[in-house]
Amino acid sequence: MRESQHPSAVSGRLNTAVAHNARVWNYWIGGKDNYEIDQRVGDQVATMFPVIRDVARADRRFLGRTVRFLTADCAVRQFLDIGTGLPTLDNTHEIAQRIAPESRIVYVDNDPIVLVHARSLLTGTARGATDYIDTDVRDPDKVMQGAAATLDLDQPVAVMMLGILNFVLDTDEARDIVRRIMASVPSGSYLALTHPTTDTDLGGEGNVEAMAFWNENATPPITARSRAEISSFFDGLDLVAPGLVSCSRWRAEPDSGPVLPQFGALARKP
Ligand SMILES: C[S@@+](CC[C@H](N)C(=O)[O-])C[C@H]1O[C@@H](n2cnc3c(N)ncnc32)[C@H](O)[C@@H]1O
């Protein structure tokens, strides 16, 4: 963490009167780093959209499976985890460094509460490295400049974008962000992504009302997308089997629970 990013320099950005995504997500996962307003809004969303807690937990399990797969089966040793969220039981660096202690991880988020907790994300192994960048994904050049301080951008990088492009409301802008980030990493790099959907075959119709409520009562504003829109984020990349599926079903055990309206996929840059 750079000096300018020290929590004391930014704690004025913390707003405990409005529900924030990182804290509500933490609440749905069962964490303790949230405020009453986050719990109230989180409960209201769960009333309108009862699977939301399952979505949040399935998303975290997808993170675990993709990081294990990338580290153990694909020999990836560098991770750029954008939209980190609050530290929880198993974070990217812990999963990767358990398998390969030399793994290097850069976290990126723009939420002040995540920055306050960033120190717990920075306790890597002696052989590996972790860093945290407090910045907005909508400035991908700044993200990549920051990442280059810790990651060797001539070697493959796994770019993790779980539950974050849904906060970039314009689909062309979201696609451009992915394109620019993936253009900055070499062949053999990967993109892992999860994203909420409105597709009815995954039960996504419930997202519409819940997201409208969220956008009136919480921050930052969110959007869901169709399978075709989410697929387009992987243009030019080779999807790893089983492709774009409910994140609960991606390389999961057969009894891994129901299909959920949150797509997940992993793709390799050829
Ligand atoms: C739904 S949480 C997902 C957390 C984690 N990736 C996971 O899958 O469990 C989304 C995270 O993205 C962060 N985020 C939202 N918009 C962002 C932006 N424009 N730039 C950087 N981070 C952002 C939020 O602060 C939050 O921590």
C-alpha cells in the first residue's frame, strides 16, 4: 500500500449513512465488517430477491475454485484481483500462496472501507508478495501502472473481475476496460469473471426489482446483463470448459447447489 493510500488519508470518504456494496456483500457472506444501514438494505434486498445470499457465497466459492485451478493446474503465479471486496475467510493470496508460496497478488478496489482493511490483505508469504491499489477500475491505465510495481507484466497474469463489471453501467465502457486490461498482459494470461444476469433461465428476473431498489437506496449503482452481453467481455479469449455458466456450477461438485442468476467463467488469452 502506497503512503498516499494510507487509511488515515482517506477515512473521510467513509459514509456510514448510506449502504455500500463492499459492506453489504460482506453482510450477505456472513461477515462482521458492516453497519446497521448495510444490514437494513441487505435484508430488504434479500426479501425481494431471496437467493442473494446464495449468490454471494457461490461467488466466493467460484473464486476459490478458479484460484486453485489457476495455481495448481495452469501454473499461474500472478493475480490481479480487481473489486477485491472486504477480506474474508479465504482471499486470493491465501488460496494461491497455500499452493505456490511465491505467488504475487495485487488487489484493487475503490471502496474506503476495503482500504481500511487492506492491511489484512497484505500479509503474504515471505516468498510471495501482495499489494493493494486504491483506485477505480474505470481508469484501467492507472490500475495497470499500479500493478506493474508488483507484477511482471511479461509473465502470465490471472485477472480476477468478480462482481465488479456490474458497477460499470455502460456496457461499451465495461467491454473497453476488459479489452485494455487484457491487452496489457501477455499470452497465457487468464480472465476470471462473475456477473449478475437478468436471464430468466438462471432465475435472473428477480434481479430487476432488487437492483432498482438498490439503486435508489445504496451505492454504487448496479446493473445486470444478458448472457450475450457478458459473453462479449470474453471476445478474443478462449473460454475454459465448461464456459459461461451459473458460477455455482463452474467446475463444482455435482451437489453444489442450484443454478443461480450469477454467471461465472474463466478464459485464457491465446
Ligand atoms: C460484489 S463485491 C465483490 C467482491 C469480490 N470480488 C467477490 O467476488 O467476493 C464488488 C467489489 O467491487 C468494488 N467496486 C465497485 N465499483 C468499483 C470501481 N469502480 N472500481 C473499483 N472497485 C469497485 C466494491 O467496492 C466491492 O468491494
